[in-house]
Amino acid sequence: MTFRGMLTVDRIGATDAVYAKKSSPWGKPLIMISKVRTRVRPAGSLTLAALLLSGCATLPASGPTAHDITKSARTSANSIGFKIVPVDAAIVAEVQREDAKLAAQPTAFVGLRDEDSNDLIGAGDQLQISIFEVGVALFGQGQSFDPSARAQTIPSIGVARDGTITLPYAGRLAVAGRTPAEVEKMIENGLRQLSQRPQAIVTLKESIHNSVIILGEVRRPGRYPLTLGKERLVDAVAFAGGTPNSAEDTIVRVTRGNRIVEERLGRLRAGDPGDFQLIPGDRIEFLKRPRTFLILGASGKVSQVPFETGDVSLAEAVARAGGPADATADPSAIFLFRYDQLAGAEPQPIVYRLNMMNPTSYFLAQHFLVRDKDVLYIGNAAANQPSKLIAVINQLFSPFVTARVLTQ
């Protein structure tokens, strides 16, 4: 613009708005030019704001927020088809029915049949044989006639690997798989033509075959012989002096032939169908396998926690986790992950959500039992991400600020 006369003009920028006013209070034309500076937001500020928002999604975190979990359940990322179920009175009642159904199921030991074979002779057994004779005795000190009955005891005869024993005058006898009474008959029949009215008494002095092996987490592991009393599994626990661990955290593994069956000791009761009769050759191993649940997310501690007691409720599990962390957790986003079977359906992945901002949830959580290998996740609060980003930015630029202050 071109103005005549004496005029002072400040520098006018491209973003300044200029207006001119013509007035002549003294009869002379006067041009008044005013400059209005308009503040325009730099494009770099918008870019920085976008970076801040996008940076929140890439910050390190202990896990997803409640929004992330619910969003994943509705998207293609949910490849296993898990469902989110809020913990309310109806769900707690349904889970309690499922827990009762699981507790009422027969133990895995029910399929082990009872057998009346605890008095059979096998390889490695030691037999004590007594033979009574009348008249001229085959096993006596002399060969003179004596009308009274006399006994000669053979203190110990071992059963060979092939299941036979060798007895003078009777020869080689196959005794494996037979009872002592049957072996007595065999001996008497072998001596009948050689002795007058021979009578035999056979006793199992030491039974290797007719025994069970108890090992593992017990106070007195070892080999224990079986008797005609038909010992059962609870008797084996008593033989070994019990286990130093809790019954709920102890697995009983029974090996019978080629079959292996496992069950928790806490489910075993005397007189139940699962309290099966022991048979020769059974191997009973006691293993320490604690029931545990996992604690993840924004909690006081991330760990694997053993039950230690019979039952643990959801409220107790949250307490063992240290509760939701005040600075990072969302109390309305307590999730329990498990495979569950509800309404008669097949086991399916279910995420139970507990809202601890609702006082009713504290009552419901006392009746909701945690199961072995459940995952308890405490969700992160959505408001944590911006504060984390600011903290990261402060850490990045604080060295430069410090260096500038020191150089000045």
C-alpha cells in the first residue's frame, strides 16, 4: 500500500489483519492504519498432540484395560470365542451348582477293580515248610520206626525266578500263582508213596511278590506286604505314615500293570468306591502338586499363589493379590479367566468380571470359588497412559534441561 504524508507503519506480517480508517478532524485527510495480530496455532503443535495420543497406545503396560478386553471379545481377535460374564447373583448360583457337580463326581480310582489274590505265592518269596510224618521218617534223624508223629521244619526255601521250588523226595514243584494251602497238597501228594501219612504246613515267611511299593512324598516309603485283611488305599497311606503336605495339594498316582491313574488325596474317603483294594504289584506314588492360581495385571504383586487351604473364594484371591493398586488399577475391572461348563454345555473359555466399585460384589465374591489354574487379572486404569507418557517425556528431556542450566 502507498500512503502520502508522514506515516509510521509497523511491520505487517502475512497473518496480520489490517484495516484503514479515513478521517479529517482538522480538515486534512488522515489515514489511520491499525494492525490486529491474529494468533495462529502452529502446525507443529497439532502434530505433537497427535503423537501424544498415538504414543499412549505404545507405552509399556502390565496388561489391557477393561475397554481393550471387551473390545477384543467383539472382534476377530477373539479366535477362541471367549465370553465376558459379569459376576452377579444368578451367575454365582450357577457356578456353585457346577462346583457341587464336580465335587460329586466319582474319583478316578473307581475303575480299579478289587481282587481276592493277596495270598498267592510268587517269584522271590521265602517259604517255611514243616512236614509231619508217622513211622519211618524221610526227614528224621534216624530210620527206626516210631509210631508217634514227628515234625521236621525246613526253615527257608526261596521261590526261583521260574516260580518253582525244589524239595527233597518231592522234587521240583511249580508254586508260583498258588496259595500256601495248594502247595501243601502238592507236597503231600509228592511224598505219599514214600512216607506214611505225610502232612505239610507251608507259611509265607517273606513275601516279595505279594506286596506293594509306596514312594514319594510320604514319611516312610518302602515295600509293604499284603495280608488276607485285604488292605485298601487308605491303609497304604497309614503304612507310610501319611504325607507331610496337605491332602488337597497331594496327588496319588497308582500304577497297576500298564495303567496309571491319578487323583488328589483330598478327594479320598475311607469306604468310598474310590478306596480300592490293593493287589500285589501296585505302585503308589505320592506327589506334591499344589493347586495354584495366577495373579496378573495392576495388582500389588504378580505371582503364582498356592491355595494352601481347602477352598479359596474370589474375595480371598483378590486379597492375596494385594488388591487393586491405587495408582494403576481399575477396581471395576477385576477379571477371572477359566474354562468353565455352564448350562450343560461343553467347557468354554469364560471371563468373569467383578466390579469392586459396586458394594454388592463384595458379598458375591465370598461365594464365588476359585479353581486350580484360574487366572486372576486386575485391569489397568485407562487414565494411566497419559501420565505415563508425560513421565517418559520428562525423562527424555530432563538431561537437556539440566545441561542447559549448567552451561548458563
